[in-house]
Amino acid sequence: MTLERILLAVGPNDIDRADEILETVLEVAKPTGATVILSHVFTEDEYEDVLEQLNLDTSDESVDADRVADRYAGVQDFTSGFEEADIEYEIRGSVGEHGEMIVDQATAFEADRVIVAGRTRSPVGKALFGSTAQTVLLSAPCPVTFVCSEN
């Protein structure tokens, strides 16, 4: 199986583990020459907050989720690492429910692999709060690499 496109789902809590995630992505992407699609999903509320924080003019038609994701600090943590490793990448944003949108993007971009990070949680924690990673693991149209963090 050849890997041409890898979807990296970058979440709001991934900043503190960016090095570990980047290392995993490079281990998969570098030998295959795959393009990495850096994806960040905003909920409706998060998107509105970020638009306000970045002082972006919402009447400007060029302002869309891709452009907002491109300016998102969590995404920027990865771009320099990809540039240093000479990995091609694209930045994509979307607005909606995290898990479903990641799966939709994996399908739309015909990803050969999805990489998603998460933290170890108890079964009760998963039942009460849901799990983006669990949704992606169970529903993605391709193999998923899960980068686990204990914290």
C-alpha cells in the first residue's frame, strides 16, 4: 500500500505534545513522500471566537475555515517541522463536530492514513464526554494512527 495523502487532525490540546505528534507523522510521511494535510476542525463557537481574536473581517469572501486554520497557532507548530523535513503539506480547516468532520475530510481528501492524538481516559470519561479519537478510529475510511499521551 502506498501512502500519498496523510490527514493529520490537529486539535486544540495538541500544542503540548506537538513534538511527539510531529515525530510520528515524519516516521510515516518521510519514507513514503506523502503529502500531509494539516486539518483543524472548529466548532461553531470556536470558529466565531477565533475570527474575533484574529480580527478577521467576516464579510471578506476570502475568509474561510482554511484561512483561519492557516493562522491557528496549533497548526503553525507543525509547519516548520514539515518544512525542515522537506515534507509537502496543505492546511485545511472546517467547522462542525470534530470527529465527524475529520472522517469527512479523510473521505473528501482520499486520505490513505489519518493521524490523530489523544489522551488516556477511563471508560467512564469516554462515556460522559465522548471521544473524537474514538469516532475517527471507528469511522475513518482508511487506517488510523493514534498518538497516545498519558497526560
